[in-house]
Amino acid sequence: MEKHNIKFKETSREGELEFYSNIFLSEKRIEFEKIEQAKNFPLIQQIFYLPFVNKVILNKHSVYIEKLNILEWKDVQDELCKQLEDFLNDGGLVSQVELKKTSPITVYAESTPNPNAMKFVVNKKLFNDVYEFKKVEDTKEAPLAKSLFTFPFIQEIFFDFNFISIIQKPDSNWDENIMDVREFIRSFIQDDNTIIFEENFIKKSDPKIIENLDDISKKIIEIIEEHVKPAVASDGGNIVFESYDNETKKVNVILQGACSGCPSSTITLKSGIENMLKEMLPGMISSVNAVNG
């Protein structure tokens, strides 16, 4: 049986080396940013056991390893080649599961009422909840959002069900950037990269949170969920109940996604949501205000 022969070479990315084998490793490119993602990939787990490893990418004949800045590659590269060879030639597996062929991913872009926001719709469900990222520091548990922030013109990112709304910086032009973003999202998902670690987020619709609210607040949430959110989502945005004041009868909501900073959001609040709540909860609502957006 032919044995693995592992060699290394530099890549264009700082801190990364490519370790390539003479024998095929994987049918598809897969990124791993933490060992938890590699539970079905023994070879990748072995690599993450090394204290200097930051990120691993598995490809057809190669493993790309990005290191932390605690040592130099010259100190470990030869030994790592030998470790990888020994692991594979002693019967160690690259993967414990057969990599299934995935259905083609399609992504199309939709304009929104917010001229700075674009909605990118995917042909499959991506999320079970909504997630908003206003800065890259918020994306530790959301690899796709973290990667999107590498585009210098992106200001905010919003995830919901099967779409991603992106707000560009005011001096940017979607006509120049839309194709690059759409293809980036499509490739990222098609390559089976981890999109988000949903288990590490607190669900905004958690029943335990809602049950502690007063009856009027619960009714407001019910109306927003049933009558408002579907229409807002079609425009690439979201609305979240924030608070209700029993004395002033004021309702505060949070606008997210394409609705955040949208010039028409004030009109939507006053002529749409506020009037609806006043009609459905007579005498209980004085005004609806956005606490952000």
C-alpha cells in the first residue's frame, strides 16, 4: 500500500504553511477554527492538540495550518511533517464519515428600502434565530460574519432564517461590491464551512424570558411576531420588542438589519406599527419608539 509522504511549503498568508501529501485526503475544502468542529476528523483533532495551532483548512491533497505567534515555523515544520506521516501511515483517519455531496447553493441579492443595505437570500435554511453583528468583535461564534467583516466597506451584518442583510459604509457603492459579496457567501456555504455556533447564543425568543413579562408586553410581542415581523423580514430587516412602560404606555423596539438606520423606518414605526398596536390594544399604547436604528 502506498504510504503518505508529507512535505511543506509557504503560502501567501502570513503565519500559514501548507502540508501536502502525495495521497488524496479530502473531496472538499473544509475550514476548522476550533477542535470542536473536528469531532469526525481524527487527523484535524491531532493537529489541534498542538498548542501553537490557530486554524486548519483541509483540502484535496493538503492541510493548511495557521499558527499562533508563539514560535517560528522553522522550529516545528519538519517534526510536524513526520507526525502527520506517522499518524496517517499507522492507520489514522482523515475523516470518520463519508463526505456527502451537497446540493448546489444559490444566492441572490435583493435591494431594500435602506439604500445602504442589501439582502442576500440563500436557497436553504441557515439559522434558527436572528443575529446582529455591529462590529467584528461580536463575531467570535459566527465564522461567516467574521469573514464578511474582512470586506472593508461592510459596516453591519444581520442573519435571519435564510437571508443575510449587510449594511455598507456610507461612502461605499453596492454596484461595485454586490457580486463579490454574493459569490463569497455562496462559496463559504457551499464549502461546508461552519456558519455560526448557534448553541453559544441566547435565544431572543426564549419562553423563559417572555414569561416574566407583564400581560401587555406579552400581547405586544405576539402582535409583532404575527403581524409585523413577516413584512419587515421581506425588506431584509427585523424588529425586536425592547420594553413597555405601564405608566407612559410607551413601547420601545429595536430595529435590526436593513431597518437599522433606514430613512423610512420612522414612517414605518408611526404609520404602521404604532397605529396597529393602538388599534389592537385600545387605550394601552401612546407611542412606539426605536431605541436604535
